[in-house]
Amino acid sequence: MNDVDAQAVSPPAARRPPEAGKTHVGPSPVVGTGLTRALAWVVGLLLAFAVVPAALQPSAARADNPIVQHVYTADPAPLVHNGRVYLYTGHDEDGSTYFTMKDWRVWSSADMVNWTDHGSPLSLATFSWASSDAWAGQTVQRNGRFYWYVPVKNRATGRMAIGVAVADSPTGPFRDALGHPLVENGEIDPTVFVDDDGQAYLYWGNPNLWYVRLNADMTSYSGGATRIPLTAAGFGARTGDANRPTLYEEGPWFYKRNGLYYMVFAAKCCSEFIAYSTAPGPTGPWTYRGTIMPTQGGSFTNHPGIVDFKGNSYFFYHNGALPGGGGFTRSVAVEKFSYNADGTIPTITMTNSGAPQAGPLDPYVRQEAETIAWESGIETEPSGAGGMDVGWIDNGDYIKVKGVGFGAGASSFSARVASANAGGTVELRLGSPSGTVVGRCGVPNTGGWQAWTTVTCPVSGATGTQDLYLRFTGGSGYLFNVDWWQFTRGAAVTAHR
């Protein structure tokens, strides 16, 4: 990091609307995403006003789902790399009344509960030939590079096409690998998989299901696109729609486990549920296996992503759970699950508590401020020092970091901060935003919102494994920005009250 970037740039006046920002006192009803485009739009407007049963109302005290609260996210695509889960998502614009999506976002976690915001390394602007609709994609690693397959509208044809971007890091930046679509037939939602023999497959489709065999370069394919026969035996029977004889709708997620191939998909709009089929080979024959996640909550679409991490299995989906959330303002969530002995997937229910933590967070190494389990009021932004920072902080805003492993105790706390106003205080609290104070760090005016300096303060009483709340206090207006923080080990002493 640079010691000082003296730009005295004020935060922009325009922020996310209240329904997605300062009203974060806990999520609204939980629910899911997919991308059915015409009928779904109409149904979504109707469902936006639906009453959610009390059983689905989450309790703020245990809320860790959705996993991101400061922006709306959709269409999760997890990838495990070097001991972390990288999560690639779409981004619903605030106040959307359609699938208004202009960029994609990347997040990562080492413990499934504290998620680091890596910003937006891919957008419509990456593809000079794309005009709109940054919808559901997936990233795969091969030969030390990361390939992100996404559907966008081709400006020249007005049809949806599949593009591919490439990067040398899982967090980008990504660049257009081809300068034109990889494949185009007006359909959406690519999922990609590299088999044990090195053969890669790209599947996509709504209303059909297609695949191509990708070449080793991951940016071309051999032969033509093949349409998979959608039969009732393979994908379940749908009634009442002659044009859609099976349950398959969109959003396929393709993977292999213990020699069995899985095709998980959003089923039967609208509202969608998540179903799956299996096959002995990558191209079939497919057998319909049933429902994974029934229709629930306040979003009329859903979108699956499944990954194994640290010996456990996780199911990602999206919902309308945040304030202001709904069918076009969705949020990604996750649940832990276990396969049945025969490889079938159990029924999974949406929760507001989410997955359990997969090991404590180490406070004695530098942690990015945008590593968050839950938050109230904050925003993130690209930092002039590189990466992202937390900004637009008002009095009373906070960040929750779950399961911090203090061990025998911490003696001090340091943070990289910047402020063009009067600054304020970082309160270090345990257990809740109003919990025991174990330290207070003052933040001065540094001369600009990107003029970074490090502040340090003593800490007492931070021991064991506890939830840490960074609560921000001060006067009126935006207080300061935070880039990173870190504790120093020391003897435990009595906490301040």
C-alpha cells in the first residue's frame, strides 16, 4: 500500500436507496433467483407484494444470510482455489424493475461466513460488442488462468450470446478473451466443467439445454452445439405448458462427484424451484432425481451453485431477503448440506442463519476491512491504494466479523484509515453492536478520503473466539474510510465497559 494518496475526493452524494442501505436491521423474508425473462417479469410484479409466512421471517440476532448486504447480488457461481471459495455473482441495480444488470462481482471466503468484497473486475464494458444484460455466468480455472463465461446481448444481432473473459487471478482483472461471442443462439446461463480426462464442457440454455465440447484453450470448441433432448424421464414432467413439457427452465449447474454427473437447474417458472438430474456420462442419458430447494420466499427465480470445501458440501442460491429485495433485487445466500449415501441430494430449506463457520478468523494477520459477515450502513468502493475499502460510514454503522480467534488475548489494534471530515472513532465490541468494548481507536482528519494513515490503540479483554463488531461513531456526515485492520497479540486484561 502507498503511505499517502492525497486526493481529497468526497464520497458521492448518490448512494444506494434506503431499502438497500440504512435500513439494515436484519433481513426481510428469505428467497431465490434465476433468469426467466418475459412471463417472469409480469409474475415478479405480482409476487413483489406477496405476504411471506411468519415461519420464513428471519431473526436479526442469528442472521448471516444473505452473505452480502451492501449490494444486491444474484446467480452465485462458487469456485474453490488455494484454500478459499471464490464466489462470482451478478449484480442487480438498486431499485430495479427488470433484470437490470451491468456488471459482475467477486467475493471470497476462507470460512464460509466472512466474505471479502473484491469489487467488479468484469462488466459490460469489458465486451466491446455487448450492449446490455450482464446475466448469470460461471468461472473455471485451467492451466493457471481463470475463464469467466457470461451471457450478454450482442449489439450487432440483438440476441443473447455467450462471451468469455480471462484473467491470471481469480479476482481479475478480466479481459475479453475473443473480442466476439464464443457461441450465440439467443440463449443464456452458461455452466462449465473440466472432466478428469481433460475434456471441458460448456452447457447453457433457456428454453432449451445445449452443450459444446470446449478445446484445451477454453476459448474455442470442436464440432457444433448439441441440444440435449429434454424428456420427462430426464428432466421431470411439467403440465399446463405445451411449449415446456419438462421441468427444466434455466440456470444449469453442471458438475461431477464420485463418477456421477449432476445437472442442477432452476425448474418450472414461476416461481421457480431447484431440481436436478444425474447421468453416468457428461452428455447423458439423464435421469430426473427431484427437488433440491422448493419454491420459497420472495423471489420468483432461483439459481444454484454447489461446491465442496474443507470436507463439506455447500449449496448457494439467491433470494429477495434484504430490505427492498424482490425478484429484481436479489441476494445470494448459502447452506451447508450432506449428500445421501447413494449420492442423492437432500431437500434444502432457505435459512437466515446460513452455513456454520469453517474455522476461526485470524485477527493477527492483516484483514481487509471489506471482509464482512454482516453489516449495517456501510458501502465499499475501489481504493486508491489498491483493492477495495469501506466507506460512506455514518455514526452508528458497523461491521460484524464472525468467529474471530483471539486466543489468549490481543494487546493492540491497528487500522488503515482516511478522512476528509472530522474523523471519528472505531469502537471494538464483542458479541453485538452494543456489546463489551475492548478498545477504541480515534480517527483524525487525514486530508482526504484516500489519504491513508495508520492508527493504533490499546486493546483489553479480547480473548477466545468471539464475534467482533467494528462500530463507527462520530459526528454528522460521513466519518472516515477503512482499508484494513489487524490486532497484535498480548496479555489479556480486564475489559472496559
